[in-house]
Amino acid sequence: MAGVTGAGQRMRPVLVAGLVALGLAGCNTLGLSRSPEGTGEMSNQYVDSGFRGDMLVSRMKPVQIRLPNGWSAAPTGTLHNNADLEAYNLDENMFLVVLGENREAVGSGNIEEQANVYLQILKGGFSQVLANQARTGVERVSSFPAVQYEVRGNVSEQAVAYLHTTIEIGEEYYQVVVWTPDDLWTANADAMRAIVEEFRATQL
């Protein structure tokens, strides 16, 4: 079908576009110097399959995310060199990374201020902002304080829609970032919001 073919053709450009913006957010500005441990394809994470489905568990931070149907773990470094978790749904053209860092690494400020910093860094990778950032009503994810924005922009000549969530767990801030081609935002928005809600801590 034409729609499926078109989505497949868009998959690689939107993946690259997402990486351009996330590269700015994760490496160049925030100074995340960690590199994935080991050399295996899944050295930063592993899949724990159980009665409730597949849990993607970080080897680097005490966090995990349940993978809904259609989602699978991405090999280390596919989506971000410093990702604590990375996954994708290739059939639906959706991509997710989780990036965590200690609050001391980002200086003073509360979660609202830090979320805005992350968002401005992400938007710095845009050649054009397609729509004003929109704050969602999400205030907690898995009982932890959260700030969530929808933001859309052109990156590497591709229109991309992002759902960016900052979550505070103890002394750590986590960015949970999901993106899709902008023209699939309406179709994918609910699924993108749903996978963010599957994020949780493995221990306190």
C-alpha cells in the first residue's frame, strides 16, 4: 500500500533527523561523557521477558521501560551514543531514547527550569520550529515529578515531532524523548504518550 511504502521510505531520514537534534542535547552541550560499556550490541541495556511482557532494563542507570507491542530494543548506539535506554517501533516510525544525568552535572535549578533547558537545547538542533512548544498536562510519570512538552521542527530538511519528558528521580534527571515524522504525529501521539508512561525506576 502506498501509505506503508511512504512510511518506510521516511524511516531513515527521520531517524537521522532525530539523531541530529538529540546529538546536540545529549553530547555537545550537556557534557555527557559516558560511553556504553562493553562491545556487545546490547551492552547498555537488556530485555527481561516476563508475564507482563518485555521490560527494557538499563545496565547503566536504575531505570527500565515496558515495551508495548511493536516496540523492540535498539542496538547500543543506534539512536544515541550515551543512551541509557533506546528502542524503536520501525513499523510505525517511532523512536525513543532515555538519557539520565546527575543533578550536580547540570547545576542549580528545579525540574521546571531543567526541562526548559533541555527543550531549548533540543530546539537548537532545528533549522525551523514548526509549532510553538506545547506543555502537556503530565505532572508525574510512575509517581515521579515530570514535565512534558510537545515540540515540532525541521531537522536536516525533515519535519519531526517530539514528545520530550523530563523526569526527576532522586538525584537524577531523565530525559525520555520519543519522536516520529511530523505527518505521523496525529496517528502516533497516543502511542508515544503511552510508552512514556511505561518508564519507571528499578530501585530507589
